[in-house]
Amino acid sequence: QRGEATYGLLMLGAKRSGEPFRETERALLRLLADYLARTVKLLRAQQEEELALAALAEPSRQLQSEQELLEAQALEALRLAAQPAPAPSPPQAQKDGLRVFALGPLRAERDGVPIERWGGDKAGTYQAEALFAFLFDRRGRGVTKDEAEEVIWPDLDLDKADTAFHRTVAALRRTLEPGLRRGNESKLVTYHHERYWFDPGAVAWCDADAFAVATERGHT
């Protein structure tokens, strides 16, 4: 026992001679007990210190592991960002839907057949192709008649531009929907809220959209 703390119990038997312990021997035994108590106390303190250091070392090792993981993720992100974006895969051969090639000169295929002539007998093919490109680019926003006329027929007076616009819309609708009988029955080029709209669901594949998706995947 040392102070108020008890570290153990030291028990000694009788002397072999059977004689009682002298006072000097009792003093030596008390010194021995005190020495043992000090030793046990020191050992316990060392054990507690080792446990405390181990408890501190565990979070440190965990933080180090997390830091190494973050560094590895950052290096992987840098590696992916440095790689060139993969080119969009060419569209698979298919017969249904409209395929649009917008990177470079505009081209389109309907049901696997290239569209060579956009306009009809009374509408120029270049103007109809330009109107399709305008509507395709403005998917989700629509195009007003005035906007189209300013872009495609900037040099015509208002009456002639209106006539050319309506003829071109009719020709474009029949190009995209060959079996169409009346313009207001068109499902691909519609008119509402004073705007003309192209249905994006009609496009089965577009190289510009595929390239954008591939680029986004390469940077995430």
C-alpha cells in the first residue's frame, strides 16, 4: 500500500527458526513492501501511458489512411482530366428515327436513308435545310417566324419573306414526314405559343449530343 492506493498484499510466513521477527527485520520487510508497491505503481503508469499513446496513434493512422485515399482520388481525377475525350461512337445502322450529323456540314438520315433534298417544288432546299438547322439548334426554345425570316431571308421584304417562310415550313414538314397530308397534322414541326417547335424525340441519334455525353463522362 502506498498512500491511499493499494497495489497488492505481501504475505510472509513464520521464520524457520520459529523465533519472532525482530524490529530491524520488520523495518526491512516494510521497506521491501514499499519497494514492491513503487515498482507496481511504476509498471501500471507505464501501461497506462502505452495505452494512451496507442489510443492517440489509432486516429493518427486513420487520418493518414484517409489522406492517402484522398491523394489517390485526386491523382485519378487529374489523370482522367488529362485524357482526351473519346470520340463519339458512330451510330449503329438502324431504320427507325432521324439521325443528325451536326459536327461539320449538316447531314441527316431518315430511316437509314440520307436526306438529299430538303425543300419541295416551291421551296428552296437550302432554305429548308437552314430552317431545319435553326429549329434543331433551338430545341426546347422554339423559333418565331420573325426570327427565322431575319436569319434566312434578310433581304426580302416582309410579304415575300412571309410567303417564303410558310412554303418552306410546309416543304420541311413533308420532307421529315413524307406521308403528311396537311401541315397542321405534323408531329415533328408544330406551332403553338407563337413559335415553331421541332420535336427532339424524333432524333434517334446526333453526333453533337453523343460527343457532349462522351466529354462529360471523361471529366467525371
